[in-house]
Amino acid sequence: MGNGSFHLVGVAGTGMNALAQVLLGEGFAVTGSDRYLDQGRELGVTAKLRRAGVRLFPQDGSGVGPETRAVVASTAIEPGNPDLEAAARRGIPVRHRSEVLAELAEAGRPSVAVAGTSGKSTTAGLAGWLLERLGADPTVVNGAVLLDWETPEAVGNVRRGRSGPWIYEADESDRSLLRYRPDWAVLTNVSADHFPLEEARALFRRFAAQVRRGIVARDDAAEPWRGFRPRLDAAGGRFVYRGVEFRVPLPGRHNAENALAAVVLCERLGYPLERIAEALPAFRGLRRRLERVGSARGVTVFDDYAHNPAKIRASWEAVAPHHRRVLAAWRPHGFGPLAALEGELRGLFGEMVRAGTVLHILPVYYAGGTPSGTADPEALARDVGARWVPGLGELVERIAEEAREGDAVLLMGARDPDLPEAARRIVGALGTRAPDAI
């Protein structure tokens, strides 16, 4: 890929911070900018990137200099961004994140792309973790932080190996998965999210045609999915595949399905099922993927990235059967997605409320750019019988006041970096309340 530095716009973002780590690991100099730095906020991820060697700049074009060989951006970066304009003035090429990742991942070692509407991060993370435990030395580029890999110095969403396969997520939201031509792929599922269902199916079919060796795809009519009936409990589940029992340490049917996909991938890469089964129960999970944040006075608090109807349902159905009641809260992650999915959300939220879930809806998380859509989350809350909450501070207070022993708190939403902290604040607030109030 040549010499010089790569400048990453929006470097704190999930995909961009992972790419920054990979580029550093490959020996490249990396600079980056992010709007949170412009706001005077030092996130945990930016502090770790800085310590790892990424030079951070304001998002004003100052990070793009004569030594910059390429500016890297995702689809989320809009035209007119000062870093993009600086690149244009200097004649420096602008490359999409997926283009750079594809070039790195497909440079000689076997590559595995994990695609699908839901479950990509858990499946990719679990597959990479299993391969590590099996001795494969993989490079893993993931969309969420693995608890087993997170340290005070390491973000935990990237593992750099030297000899094993590359495992990475292939995102469909901007069609960038079509830039990848992996040896293997996992296709977790297909549902309406960024596109109508038929359009999504067509997109994934195009991607599947580019896979060079084989695909592990969810197909209810074919082994291993035919008759798949995992036994579920509050802590996880069990299933049998080819006579071998696997214990999944993550709650919910959707996580059993994710685990099965990771198991089948490892099998197809040549690893014995018995060894995979021995390793699986030790997996600790991922940040913000139905993460059990903590408990206080008999109330368990979960933090989850769920933002579309399929993901919200999966998380709710994983938690609800094992608790007296669910106190759920959801924050829309954009005006456009809320407008596109409002019809499905109304049906799902109405069902949740009728089943006894106490649902709280928060304002749209606005991260800048051009808002689109006219959906009104406050009106949505009113129409489905949910509670409108204007901010995270008030949400923490309300839930701490209302939660009782045996309840579960389920905090859901994408993008907002303050959601994980709110979940931890709820645990702390519960712990400080008098016992007779709980």
C-alpha cells in the first residue's frame, strides 16, 4: 500500500477506530480527527488510540498534510467536511474505509467476511475468539469490543494475528460489503433495516456471488439449521450439532444462532467440533451486545446496541422470560432510520407494552449532518403507550425509583456514546436506594 500516513476522518467511530488499529499494526503512520475532539470530549477510545500512536487533530483540515498518502472516510462523512476539502486542495486521494480494509484483508491470507442484518459483531467476535483459542492466530476486525480482549490499553475490537485468517464484518448499510471478495463468508440473517426486505435480499445475493470458497448461511431447510431448537435459560443456552453438545454463555435464541454459525465456520476451516465445544463456554461476550452491566438489589441491568425492530425483539425476548418484568428504554439513532422503521416499531412497541414491559422512549440521538425524516419519537411514545423521557439523567432517576426485585432493565440504542455510562449509572442509583424502596 506504499509509504506515508493515512488520515482517518471520524476516527472514534466503531469501524474507523478498528481500521486505525489495523493500519498501525501493519506498520503505517495514522492520523485522525473526530467531532468529539472538536467538542472538547476525550472518549475512552480516543485516549487509547492516542496512546497507541495515532496523532489526533481537530476536524478542520489541519491533520491533512504533505505526508498524507490518503484520507479515509466512511459513508457517514458528508461532503463539505473540512478534512475532505483539505484533501481535494492538496490532490490527496479520498478512500472509503471498506476499500482500505478489503485491500488489507485480502492480501494473501485466508479471509472471512461476516455479513447479515443482525448478529455480525457477535458472530465475528465469537468466531475470531474461538479461532484464537484453537491456535489459529487470526486477525479480527470487529464492530464491538470483546470483553476478553479489552484492557486499559487496548480497545478490544481488534486482534492482530500474523499467520491465521482475517475475520471482519462486512457492512450492508451503505452497500460497502460489495467491495469485499473473501474466501469465506458467514451470512447471519436478512431483514429490513437500511433497505426494504427484497432490496436487502438482492444485495446479499450479489455479495454471496463474490465469495470465493464457501458460505455459512442461515437456512432453515438445511443442516445445521433444520430443526434447530436450543434449550435456553437466563444465562445462555445449549444445542447439539452433529452429536456434540455446545453450551452458549450468552442469553437469547439469537445468540445461540450466532454461536452455531461461528461453530460451523470453525468446523469448515478444519477444527474438530469437540475442541470447539470445549472452548465455547469461556467466551465472556461483547460490550453493548446484551451486555449484563451489573445488578443491585435483585435488579439486573443490560446494555444493548439494538436499534431496529428485529434486534429490539431479539433482545427483549431473550430477557423477558427470565425476569418478573422488563423496564426497557430505547433511543433512536437517527431521524431517517426512525422514519423508515416507524411502522414496524409501532407494532413491536405496542406488543411489548401489552405484555407488561414498561417502555421508555428517548429523543433521537443527533450526531450532526443533515437530518432526514419527519418522525416524532414523542408522538410514537404516546401512541404505543410508552413513556417519553427527555434525557438520560431523568431516565436513570425514573428507573431507579421504579425497579423492583426480579426486574430487568434493558437499555437499547446505537451510536450514542453516553448510553453505556447511563446503564452503569442505573446500577449505581439502584445500589444507593433504600431497601424498602426496592
